[in-house]
Amino acid sequence: MPLAFNFGIWEILLLVLVVLLVFGPKRLPEMGRSLGRGMREFKDSITGNDKDGEAERAALTQAQAQPPASTTAATQSEAERPAS
């Protein structure tokens, strides 16, 4: 006989109440963050994505969009000098 899980609103509320009583309100946010982080890492390992690669690409894109600081400083220095 196949096993079917049909959860109604009352079953879900009872489950939330039991979890709240067992773990307490202070520990639930920490557990949620840990669960979310673990799921994200699992998904990234399955799909081959990694945050480090994304961060490096974003930094490279941002660096290419901005002019070098040394060129900007040299231009400002020349503009500030009195005319001879």
C-alpha cells in the first residue's frame, strides 16, 4: 500500500508547536539559518556554482567599470597647480 502524506493546516500547526516547545524561540532562528546555509551549499555543489567565483567576477566587472585611481589623482593634481 502506498504511503501518502496529506498534511492539513492542523497537522502543520501541531508540528510547529511541538518544534517550538522542544527547541525554544531563541534557538529556532539559528536553526533556520543553518538549514538554509546547508541547503544553499548543497545546491551549489550539485549545480557547480560557487560564491567565490561570483564574487571574483563581480569585483573584476566593477574594477573594469571604474577608471584607475592613479590616473584620476594625476589629473586632479595637474588641475590644482597654478599656471606658470
